[in-house]
Amino acid sequence: MSRAQHVELVERLTDAWNAHDPDAIAHCYARDAVSLDVTLTDALHGRTAIRNAAAMYLRAFPDIRFEIRRVACDGDTVCEEWRATATHEGDLMGLPATGRRAESIGCNVMRVGDDGRIYEEPTYWDAAGLYRQLGALPDLAQAGAR
């Protein structure tokens, strides 16, 4: 696939998130895709699991909005850096809604097939920063303070 096709996939995935459409999100993945969110214990296997995880995040953050910050491509690998902003309005893996507005940054490293779908994807993101903004983690001392 060309760089333009890789960027189109990232834009389609981002548009699906911004449309709050878990089915469209899942459609960007191969049927047997594996997605590893570093905040989860186990990898998500297959479109249904990926769709269900997306739906959970969309219920927790019904106004979530993603912004693509950067895309890098090398062969069948696409790396997307993103920024998300949202209001915590629903349960987030056991954390009740706080009503707080938050933002997070992250990066997906996707292995893309010739069919234009994602086959493997580890997602690295600042979950600790998000949970701090939601009041679920204490602020940490600044490095070099004192």
C-alpha cells in the first residue's frame, strides 16, 4: 500500500471514532485482528472484541474527539500519533462518570494488510494522565522539584 492509502486508513479510523460509530471503527480491522491496548490485561482478538471495546469508550466519553497529530509509514507498518479530548459521562472500566473534561495523547502502531485493514495494533497512550485529570489518581511530584 502507498503512503496515501495508509493515511486514508488512519483518517477513516479517526472519522469513525469522531462519528461515534463502533461498527465503522471495527470495520477498519481484519476479522482476526489483534489489538493490544496497553491499559488492558489481555489483547482484543477479532472485530467483535474491538467493536465492544470501542463502544465502551464511546459510552464513557460520548463527546470524544480525536485529532491526528502525525502519521509515519514504513512498509506495512503505520504509526499514528493522536490527541483525544472528551468529557467523562459514563462508566470507564469501573470508574463512575466524573463529568470532567480531559485530554490524552497516544500512538497506534498498526500492521496493515494489502486489503487496507488493520491486522495488528498495539496502542500506547497516557492513561495515567487521563485518570489524574478525572481525579482517580493523585498528582505526582514533579521531577527535579526541591
